[in-house]
Amino acid sequence: MHVPFKGAVAALSDLMSGRQQVYIGALASTVPQIKAGRVRAIAITGKKRSALLPDLPTVAESGFPDYDVSAWYGLLAPAGTPRPVIQTVQQQVRKALQSPGCSNSLRSRAATLWAARPSSSARSLRAKSGSGARR
């Protein structure tokens, strides 16, 4: 049964207290609880194992070979934003992601860094939202 929560803190609290039996959440919020032994990790939902929990198998490795559920974040701009503005933003984002402070901080939260071109991001967004199949 799906139980909606307002956030990870409430969901993890119910999981640790035994009021909830299973939780699927972001590694950034769960790794501290896993490492402290407060919750037991079963599998990673993405395609690859996490560098933060290298011994934890993926769901695919656990018997569901096509399973891949992962989240990604992107920057969006209004349609019609001039190309030079998009290119400037993209260059600055790449520069930030390459800085040790930013990249180390994101990796410590189980993020995989990837700076895609706007055209490939748009294709990926359409495919993941299902609109690519309708076009």
C-alpha cells in the first residue's frame, strides 16, 4: 500500500519505529541511517551500484533485470530563451560541477554528475515523461 509522506524525515521516522515496513527514498537521506544500522538497505533502484554503498546490489541484480528507477535534476528555461543565454548558463553549470567543492559535495550525497547538452536533455525529458512516444 502506498503511503504518502511530506518528506524523507517523516518516512524514515516511521520506518525506524516499525510503523512502516518499506521505504524507497533518495540515498542522500537514507545513507546516514543505513550506515548507523537504523535501517536495512535491500537494493539500489538505479542501473548502477552506488559508490557510497558498493556492496549493495541493484534491483536488476536481485532478479528484475529491466528495473531502473532513478531521479535526475535539470535546469529549465522558458521556451524562446535566446541560445547565447542558454549557452552561458550551460557553461557556468559545467564550471560549477567541475569545481572540487561542488562536485565533492554532490558526490557525498550519492549524486552522479552529468552535464548534458540542452538538446539531449530535452530528448531525455520527453522520453522519460512519455511524451516522446506520442509524437
